[in-house]
Amino acid sequence: MDKYEEIKSHLEARCPELELRVEEPMSRHTSFRIGGPVPIMALPQTSEEAVAALEAARTLGVPYFVMGKGSNLLVSDDGLPVFVIKCCMSTVELLGKTTLYVGSGASLAQIAVFALEQGLGGMEFAHGIPGTLGGAVFMNAGAYDGEMAQIVTCVDCISQRGRVERLSGEQLEFSYRSSVFSREPRLILGATLELTPRDPEIIRQTMMDLAERRRSKQPLEYPSAGSTFKRPAGQFAGTLIEGCGLKGCCRGGAQVSEKHAGFVVNTGGATCEDVLCVMRRVRDTVQRDTGVLLEPEVRLLGCGL
Ligand SMILES: Cc1cc2nc3c(=O)[nH]c(=O)nc-3n(C[C@H](O)[C@H](O)[C@H](O)COP(=O)(O)OP(=O)(O)OC[C@H]3O[C@@H](n4cnc5c(N)ncnc54)[C@H](O)[C@@H]3O)c2cc1C
């Protein structure tokens, strides 16, 4: 029995409700629609299932990777030799008047709509970001002057040593597209969000305006992982890329979007290698022509630039 069969039978015996998939293509779980298979994937719906999955990986010494909706991932065409835990714990509850407790697998859109229904503002910026709470906390996701750091007050997680912990305030170490979790991986179970009472009509209108801004500027008609590169200090990656004449630059099904140069899109059948090839060309040309070294915002798994 190999280690992946072992983890499967271990979890089937101890946690019969936990959904497990074998030889699961990651292309089904990434917004890029790219990525080869993983030997085993668990899809916990509750914190108890997530704890059991992580505990099994630790006990049996099996390498693991924790993900949300895969909207910021580029995965190798050969797949990954790891146990993937895809967090699907999607409860959203109101605690008191302005506080939400949210499972890490809840989508940002679902949380924003719940907040709107309660007349609570603060989540409008995140409504159009296609990830989960866990991925957004990990990345300190942000848009239109908002970022998760403004609303997350504490996070429940499991440390690599298997301890359930609650981190808050400065312990979260939020900075631009980064948090303590990007430096020291832990499995995020859920988080507490502090919101502000606001007229639901104003919240709805703000969400609609931001959605329209996204639709008009971003290539939402193609699979992608959002902004490919981080924003360099004081500049915009998309503007630099466009200025270097790279709009439309392509290899196979991967292309620097004609609509927004900050996005590499999958126009059909792109492989991970196609995307990497376009990313290398963009990084090297921008560095040569402007002196700015672009850093990937997309997380590269099983592959590198
Ligand atoms: C069309 C489009 C538009 C986008 N617009 C924006 C935008 O405006 N602003 C922005 O910031 N991002 C944007 N993104 C990128 C992406 O949606 C965000 O980074 C999002 O927060 C990722 O969430 P996810 O659940 O998909 O995480 P994943 O892609 O699954 O994972 C991202 C990282 O988070 C970690 N992670 C995920 N869940 C957990 C968990 N429960 N515990 C521990 N670690 C975890 C993973 O290990 C991984 O390292 C966009 C993407 C697309 C496709």
C-alpha cells in the first residue's frame, strides 16, 4: 500500500463522511483550468473534517497542500505529488450586531451578499474577487482601496505542528498581498470579520458599480488567475507590460490579455508550460526595457519561472 492509499483508508475508517477523490485533475479546481492530477484530495465541509484530514497527513508523514477555490494558482501539467485539502467549510454566521464568523471555504461573494442582507458594509470591495475567505486571508486579497486586513479581526487555524490556534491583530502580519500565513503555512479554519452598519441600498449600489468596473476592464470571459504579477511599488504591472508592447503576446493557449495586460488568460487549451513561457517573456522584457523586476502574484505549484 503506498502512502496515498494509506491516507485514504485511514480517513475512510476515521472520518467516513469526508469526501475524498483519487487521481483528481487540478484543472477542475483552478480558475485557470490548468493542472495535472493529485493522488488524493479531501474536501472537508466542517472544521472537524479539516482537522482530521490534516492530522492524518501529519500522522502518516504525507506531504499536503491546502487550497480554497484555486483562483490564484498555476499548477504543473504533471500534477503534484501531494495530498490536497480543499477547504469547503462555508458557514457564515452573524455574532452580535456587526460581527461575522465565517468558515474558510465560504466564497467572498457569498459573504458579501450575507453582509448586504444584514445591512453591514465593509465587504463590498471583495464581492467580485473569485476566491474563498481562506485564500483571501492568506493573500490579504484586496481591490478598490479595500483589503482583508481592514475587516479581519481574528483567524482560527491549525499550525504545522497540529495545534488549533486563534491569531489576532498584529499576529496576522498583514501587508500588501501577504500575511503571516504566506510566510508560515497553517490551515485556516475560519475568521471573525468586523463590519460597519450601512444602508443596504448603498452597499448594493457599490457592489454593482465595482462589478461593472471589473467587467469593463478585466478579461472575465477567459479563465485566468487574476493579476499575474504583483504591483511594483508606485507603478502598475499592467501599464508597464502594455508599455513594453506585450499585449496579445502568446504561446499556445496562453496570452497576455488584449483587454488588460496585467492578466495572462487561457484562451483555450493552455498548458502550464504555455503560461510560464508567456510569464518569462513578460518578466524579462519588462526588466530589460524598464529595469523593473516583476514578481508573480499567482502562486506557482510544482513549476517555476
Ligand atoms: C478574474 C479574477 C480576478 C481576481 N481579482 C482579484 C482582486 O481584485 N484582488 C485580489 O487580491 N485577488 C484577485 N484575484 C486572485 C484570487 O481570487 C485571490 O488571491 C483569492 O484570495 C484567492 O482565494 P482562493 O480561495 O481561490 O485561494 P487559492 O487560489 O485556492 O489559494 C491561494 C493561496 O491561499 C492558500 N489558502 C487557500 N485557502 C487556505 C486555507 N483555508 N488555509 C490556508 N491556506 C489557504 C493556498 O495554499 C494558496 O497558497 C482574482 C482572480 C481572478 C481569477
